[in-house]
Amino acid sequence: MTEERLQLGRAGEVAAARYLSGRGWQILERRWKGAGREIDIVAERGGVLALVEVKTRRPGGLAPAALAVDWRKQRQIAAAGAVAALRWPEARELRFDVIGVTWNLDGPEFDHLEDAFRP
């Protein structure tokens, strides 16, 4: 991965965390590792623990960023979910979200897919 793409991805994660915080989510961890997989954001709100995969794109991409979370990545994230459930046992519900971040001239635009998939 090039340095430019890495920086774009990190900026997307920061923007997504701010987006979630502004909607009442408490950010518990960023870049958390569980079951050999890094989860971009772990957030909690009202007893719901969300493992959030962030995909960042520039405008004019061929496909929405969220489509990059294919079945292989979903399986990896779900494995981390089992570890997260043990790490945060107070959560009543565990879900898997995807946030697509597209950088426009006016700043980031978000496509938040809540409960994006079920393992």
C-alpha cells in the first residue's frame, strides 16, 4: 500500500470516528486488534457494540466504498467480533457496520451502513 493511500485511509478513519461521536457513539477503540484482525473503530451506544470497518475513497470511484467489504473481510471481522464480545461483555448487542468515506472538495461525505452484514 502506498504512503498516499495509507494517509487517505487514516484520514477517513479519523473522520468516521468524529462522525460517529457526533451521533452519540462513544469511541472505545481505534485500530483495535482481535482474532488477528484490525478493526478500524469499536464504538458503543445504548448497549450496542459496533465494530466498524471504514473504507475511504476519492470522488469518482467506480463503486461505493462499502462494496469493498466482501465475504472474506466479513468473515475476518466476524471472528474479531467473537473476541470483542468477550472484551466488552456489558454490550447487549453486537453489530457490524461499514462506513464509506468519500473525500469531496467540501470535505468528507459519509455512507453509514448500520448492521451491514450478519455472520
